[in-house]
Amino acid sequence: GNRYNFMQAINLEASIEKTKSEIPILGRTGKGNKTTGWKGSGSATFHYNTSIFRELLYRYKETGQDVYFDIQITNEDPTSSVGRQTIILKGCNVDGGILAKFDADAEYLDEDLDFTFEDWEMPEQFSHLQGMQ
């Protein structure tokens, strides 16, 4: 597959939400909560200077073939003692996107992108700060 370096990303946030079922518990008036799964979603803002997302949407419109991809995010601050953390979001799929845009009054153009993901890995973790263990 292709690999892209999204240096035009301004921000990105990905999160999981656990899905839960309410479970009655004998002898209690309140119900318990049992985790039954999770779903992943995210959002990002990019400088509006790449056609990659529109190419993916166009490909889907023309062929019906949807595109899934991975996103790797590494956080590293060389001035911090915690090292770096890497998260890989697997099976990402955009929810939609901007086809065309202009704003004659703007200093620059950006675009927001919402997506879902199917799985994730954490190959690198931050070190524990002193006193946390």
C-alpha cells in the first residue's frame, strides 16, 4: 500500500467508547454494567492542501470500493523524561469530507475529518514518571 506523511495535520484525536449492557443483580435495586465491546472514532484537522481524502471519496463514488487505512501517531518531547508513545489506529475509514472550499478572507484553509477505526496497537509506551509506581 501507499504511505503518506501527514505533516499538514494540525491536530488529531482518537478515542474508544466502551459499549455496555445493564445487568440486573439479584438483591440490588440498581443494575450493574457489563462491558460488551468497544468502538473507535476520531477526528482531525488538516491544512487544506492535499487531495488524498477527495481521491478516496471519489474512488468510493466511482467504484463502490471503500478504503481502509492505518494511522500511526507518535508523541515524543525530547525535553521530557517520559520518552515516546506510539499508537497505531488500524482499519481507519473516513466518514465523509469536503469536496471543494474557498475563503478569500482566510489566512489559510483547513478541513475537519471524522473517521472510525476497527483496532489499535500501542507498540511504544511512555515511561512512568518518577513517583508514579
